[in-house]
Amino acid sequence: MRKQHATIAIIGAGSAGLSAWHSARKHTDDVVLIEAGTYGTTCARVGCMPSKLLIAAANAAHHARNTAMFGIHVNDVRVDGQAVMTRVKHERDRFVDNVLKSMKTIPESQHLKGHARFVDPHRLAIDDHTQLKADAIIIATGSRPTWPGLLEAAGDRLIVNDDVFNWETLPASIAIVGPGVIGMELGQALSRLGVRTRTFGVGGGIGPFQSETLRELADNTFNRELYLDSDANLEKVERLDNAVALTFEERESGQTITETFDYVLAATGRQPNLDHLSMEQAGLSLTKNGIPKFNRFTLQCLNATGTPSHIFIAGDANQSVPLLHEAITEGKIAGRNAANLEDVQVGQRNVPLSIVFTEPQMAIVGDGRATLDARYGGCDCIAEGGVSFADQGRALVMGENMGHLELYAEHGSGQFLGAELFGPQVEHMAHLLAWSLEQKLTVSQMLAMPFYHPVLEEGLRSGLRDLQANLRQGPAITERCMECGPGD
């Protein structure tokens, strides 16, 4: 086995790993990038980009079928599944090629191919060909889909989102288990493309929502065009000749039925790719799930003794905020700090922002109400305001007048705290609110901003006005909220 030394070793060449490499290279040329799988990020290959390509095709079909309200009649809307998937894969490959071009800028001597595992806190074995000793190590191994044991009975008819983007054409039917971000995006898209779908969940959760009001509204809204049971009783899964049978209690009738599908798509969460790294040899303090304990502002892991380690963890591997922009930020911070172990610095972390590209879209800015309640210790410090999009002017014009916004602020200070959004094109309003939260604006300051007419953002203004009206402000309230505010 060949022996090698590097100042920094980065395990994983995904979004976080590549970001870490570029960041570390600003401080040292002695950086080695290790990758076991195919180059090309999760986002480009099987995540953000191909899913949005599929959604774009689905929305085009849906809108073509629903033009009658405008006096426009389209007689024949035909979905060519093979053409849809050809475009999805062609454009997907262009995004992947951009990542591969970035990889070509990395000198051949600075990347190694193979599975890495810890031999001791400073040494990594890469397959059986190289033992690499590094002064600092960054874990950026990403994550992979996981599913409950019940679904194993589907055999080769059990798929994950990665598999969807290798299809040559669209199937006739699919059952989706998990109405989270992936399940809702793909479920609605496939349904709009003419695939018979049923989506099953547990516990009533839909997308990222914490608000019971928005969960109920989302449940009712999505069920107008597809079958969604967010708290299903899925009793049995059975592999048949060329299909899979699911036995479940039907939502409306309450009867137990068995229905066959071409595939079962597991969208039930992801687990970090840490189980093959021999983490027990790294000398780190681990959670009960085997994830290293780390500082989210430095990405520095803690040794078993509780002291800062020379090992860092970034991206989906740390299971903190599994989003592309967060992975890139974390990689940047980890790369800088791994190259400056004697001067580890905190990096700027942006406010939470999550968007689901269904129609209507779902989004959370900052923290949801349940998280805020927990943070404030249950005291009556949070004001809530909201607005329905049922009668919003621009939404009515577009024929997309569905949804509701919930907005949160702190009594006394009037500072904006966050929002849960369900409505047309809320991806844009979510950004405006995230910027406002980042700047620590009050509701009054946000209302002082210009709002054009007629735009969807006028609905946001109505919600902010409602929030402002519900705020209690004054010295006594301010003092109380400071006493029992965040962190207590």
C-alpha cells in the first residue's frame, strides 16, 4: 500500500467537498480530494436540477389542460413520456458536465479514487492502494436515501428518486411513500404527467410545514388533483410478477383495499454516508446516531474528550441542514478552517430558508411556529399574522388563488422572526423574507418598503399588516420578551 501525506484530506467530491477544496486551496496547495463514486454532485445528477426539469414538464402539461377558465380551449394534451425523459436526461447531463469541468481544474495528483476509512485520527486508508496521513481532514461524504423495512418486500420494484432520472419513459403507475419535499415534488409532477399515483405518509406531515393550519390546507389543496394520505395505514407490500401490490386503508371510504403499481418510490428520508468510514477510529465524540458532534459555525468536530479536533464535517454528512446552498457554505467554512488549525474562525451562517417546488409552492423562512415556541420557552412572546390567497388580486388574475401565509414576529421589539408560506410562486416572497430576517428588520421597517401593483407580493404586505396589528409593543412587553427570549 502506497503511503502519502497531505496538509488537508477531503473525503467526498460533492457540493460540500468541492466547495471545501476551492476554499482550502486559497491557503495551501497541499489538498487531496477523495471520491469513491461517480463524479458529479447529488444536486446535478439526481436532485435539484433533474427534479425541476421533470416539474417544468409536468406544469406545462397541467397548465395546458386548465386553460378553459381563460376562454382558451386546448383539445388534445398528450404527454410523450419518452420525450419528457429524454429532455430531462439531456439537460441533466449538461448540468453534470459543468461539475465535471470543474473537476478537471483539480490537478491529477490532488484527487484519489476509492473508499476512504479512518485508520486512526490522522490516517486514512483508500481502498487497498493508498494510506494517506493528513494534518486536517474534512468529511463531506453526503447522504443516501433510506426507507422502512416494510418496503423491502417490493424487491426490485422499490426505487428512490435517483432511479427516476434513469427512466427511458414514464411508468403507468407509482406509489410514493413519504410526503416530504422529494415525495411531494415528484408525486405531483408524475401525477400531472399522467402517471397514476398514490402518496402515503405517517403522522400527518406534508413538506416542511410545522403549522397545523397550513398542513390541513395543503392536504385539502393537493387532494383536489392527486391522492394524498399524509397519515396512512399501509398494511402490506408484496412483489408480483411485473408489479408491486400495496394493501392499505383507503382515505375516504376507510375500506382496506389492495392496489398494484409499477413501482414504489421511497421518499422517507436520507442517512449520512458515515457507516463505512470506521468512525470509531477517528477519536471523535459521536451522537447516538453515529454522527460526529461539531460546531455549526466552524464545522469543527469534537474529540472524544470534548476538545476541538483537526477533523471537520460539512454538507449532508452532518445532517444539520441538507440543502445545496448550506452545503456550499459549510464547505467554504470547513476548507478555510482546515487550512488554519491555529486560527479557526466562525463563519457566517445564513437564516434558514427551505422551498418546495410544488404548485402551490411551500416554503419556510427562519423557524416555524413550533420551533419558535420551543426557543422562547413557551412564553407569550410571539405574534402571528396571516393572509389567505383565495382573494388576492394578482393570484385571481392568474387563476392561482390558493394558499395562506403565516408570519411571526416578537412582541415588544416588533422584530420579524420567520414565516411558513403556501401559495403561488412563494419562492420569491421567501427570499424577500429571508433577506429581511437576515437584516433583522422589524415588521414596521418591512412595511415601509415599496410594493408594486398588481403583484403577488401585495398579499405579503397584507399579511405583514395583519402581523403588525397583532403585535403588542411597549416597555413592559419588551422587557419580558428579553427575559425569556431565544436561548433560555
